[in-house]
Amino acid sequence: MATPLLFSRRFAPLFWCQFFAAFNDNFLKTSLVFLILFGADVTAGEAEVLITVASAIFIAPYFFLSGLGGELADRYDKARVAQWLKFVEIFVALLALYGYMHKSIPVMFVALGLFGVIASLFGPMKYGILPDHLPAEKLPTANALVEGATFIAILTGTIMGGIAAHQGGVRAFGLLVIGFALSCWLSALRIPPSGEGAPHLKVNGNIARSTVAMLRHLRADPRLWWGAMVTSWFWLVGIVVLSLLPPLIKTLIGGNEDTVTVYLALFSIAVGVGSALAAAIARGRIVLRTTFAGALLLAAFALDLGLSAFGAGPAAPGQTPSQVFATGFGVRVAIDLAGLAIAGGLFIVPAFAAVQAWSDSDYRARTVAAVNVLNAAFMTGGTVLVALLQKFGATLPMLFAGIGIATFVVASAIWRTMPKT
């Protein structure tokens, strides 16, 4: 079922547009993380806070601009909106290249924030257009493929970001960040027109008012609100884990740049595996029990990761992947990360497919936008909270264990509140 979709004129251009966009987002973010970890004159504690703040800077625009993105996507043809956004992204990639050339962390932070602005406006279009082009029974598979494209892009972006930071140099960085921005725009040009979902909608220039209106509309439907809260928890856990992972590998395992890249790649592959598994379980249906099972597994693996790291002191630095995987601790961390990521794929795919299926066609992009606002609020709040906890002495094992315990509570709430249909 997935193969015909990948060659479909109605789906393939969006798939590749999302892949190229997610690659650049994560390529830039990973390059910045490696610059902070291995190239900047900062202490280990300062580096952990800066990496967490980088995640918040990328996500914060989702909170402020998703509402505007939803209105634009409902008012205008979604394909045209995507094409304009991806054209602008080419110039942001040039700014990122300038920052990388001069090893300027502030300039790269600005570029990362602008990538976040474009991604926040693109998000409602990306998920809102799928039901315009595909029947409901194909939505779980299409969502799994989009998530798969995202996490394959995270994988390749992470690997290439690590290589560029370690040995690739400015030329490799420039070829990739500009080349993928151009490829993203060319893919967007191939997305079929969707028509105007709400041609008489007046786009509200007051971003705060339009966002509040969308959230009220979302809150009025208990099923949509449930789906929004569930997906928000997934993204909160995901962004916190990805921000904590590099310092965990460097500090407690002693890994070098290649080791950090291998662990990030393992995490990304495992999320893709979990998404594919969720689609296989669904078989064209929306099976919300899969989300509950994913929540339990996610909690268990996060808690075990935290418990395994308690008592582990700073390791000897500069260890290669082969040296790390020769230790029991290194293997256990890898197993926990892979299990956590697979569980995340099982968790998110059914929940988001349900949100799409339950949304009204003329309000779908704004529904997705409202969900993105909640996602961003959870992610931004989560990263800020983690940064504050780190500032006041919370250790990496404590934070991973806390994620596990909190997710057990969330799993209980999911089971008690899960919609029956």
C-alpha cells in the first residue's frame, strides 16, 4: 500500500518536499549542536543549556505563527503557499551558510529561528493537504510515510551535520544546505493544486486573536482536543530527548563526534520503524489502542534509560562507536533509545491520523494549526523547564527518569479518556 503512494503524483512531491525541508532543519541544528559541544569555548553545563535553548528557538515560532499558517492554508491554495515558503527558505539557507563560515553561534541561532518560522507556516499546509488528495483509509499510511520521511531526514541530516562539523568544512556545509533548499523548492513546485478550502476566509492580521479562535474551535470538539493533547506530549518528549541525548553521549558515555552521530542515527531510524509498524497495525484503520501501547513502552524505556545512567560518572572523552558499544552501559543506552523511539512511532501515527480524519474539510488546516500551537507550547515549555532544571542542578539521569514517570501518568490519562470511535 505504501509503494503506490510513494509514486503517486498526489503524494510523492509532498513526501520529498518534507524530506528535504526536514533534512535542512536538522542538518543546521546538528551542525550548531556540534559547534557548541566541540567547537565553542563553553563549559559542559553551559553547552547543555545552549543546546536546549536551540531546540526552543526552533520550536517557539510554531506557537506564535501556526494560526497564521492555518488561515493561509485554508484561504489560499495549499500548494501555492508551500511554493512561496520554500522559495524564501533558500535565502535563509544562505544566511545559515554565512553563520557557519564565520563560526558565529548567534547568526546560526537566527537562521535556525527563521527555519522554525517557515516550518511553522508550512506545518498546517503539510498535514492539511493530505485529506484533500487522499481517501481516509490511506491517511494512516500517508502519515506514517510523512513521519518516515521526517525521521529519515533527521537521520541523514544528523549524520551529515556531524560529518560537516567534524571533517567536511564550509564547502560541504554550503553544498548541502543550499542544495537541499533548492531541492525542497523544486519539489514544492510539483505539489498538485488543492484549491481554496475557505475562499471567503479573511486572514486575521491579529495573530493572537486568530490563534485563540482556533484553539477555542479545537477545544469545542472533545475528540480533536484529545488528539491534540496526545500529539503534544509526543513532541514534548521527542524534543527533550533529542536535546539531552548529545550531552548524555559525550559526558556519561565519553563518545566523540562520530559516537554522538551514531546514537542520533539509531534514534531516528527507530522512530521510522515505529511509524511503519503503526501503519502496518492500522491496515487502513485508526487504531487508538496502538497509541496507548506506545505510551506505556515509551515510559518504560525512558525510565530504564534514566535508571541505567544513575551512578555513571563522567567517562573518558573521545571514545569511538566501537569502543562505546563494547561496554554494557553503551549497549543498554542504545537499546533504551531504540525502544523509546519505536514506541514514539507507535504513539504518534494513529493519534495524528485521527485528528485529520475528524477535522472538517473547510477548517482542516486551521485545526492542524491549532494542534501545532499546542504542540509548540508543550515543546517550548518543556525545553524551558528542562533548561531551568539543568541550571539548578538536575542531572541527565534524573531528567530521563522524570520523563518516564510522567509518561506513565500520561498513559493512564490516555486510557481513561480515549475516544470510543
